[in-house]
Amino acid sequence: MEQKINTYGKVAVLTYNKIKNQNITLEEKDITNLWKETCRELELTESTTNKGCPKNAFIGVLKLLPLNIIWKDKEIKEKSNIFYSQKAVEILKNNKNKEYSNTELWKEVLKELNIENKRHNSQMNVVLALWDYIK
């Protein structure tokens, strides 16, 4: 199902395209800078630009892709937005015939991770926008 993407989904897709068009090896800090650059180009507020949940969900998805990026060599913590987004991609891969809304996917992530009552904060908007765009 093609989701109607929100602001963060749009930022994710546009930033992903910038990354794909780079002919150099990028570092994790470059990804953050490209995300912020895209937000500025879309004339988003500073608080929207600096919101960590969707940006970190974006990084989580990118870490699963064969891109020319050097990642900081640190363990991905459970109960982090990077981890949530990677779990969401795993769920999508295992259920290719199922269509998820942002809320449904978030509930499935929480269920699989045995987490109660954690608020969705646009992480799944990023995951679903990239999932629809890249597949």
C-alpha cells in the first residue's frame, strides 16, 4: 500500500536520494548534515529539523542498506529509534503481503519487543516512506 507520506517521510526520501547520488564515501555525521540540509530546503522549523526520533529511524534503515557509508562503530541499543526502525523493516520483510499503517506497524514493533505504551514519534512514517520508495 502506498502510504501518504508525512513531512518526515518526505525528508527521508529526499535525503536518501541525496545519499544515493554521492560519489564519495560518507560518514554518519554526513548523513545527519544531509538530513538537516533537506529540512532547511523544505523550510521546516528548527524543532522539526532537530527532532531525533525520525532522524534516528532513518539512520536505522540506512544501516540495513548497501550504501557507501562509514558508521560509527557502536552497538545499537535495544529500545532506540535505530533498533525500532530495523525491527519494523524486519516485520515488513516477513509480511510482504500485509499492508500496514504507521500506527499498525508501530504496534507490531512494540508487540515484538514486548514494550507497553511507548508513543509513536514519526519513526514508522520514515520506515514506511522508505519501504514504499525503495522496494
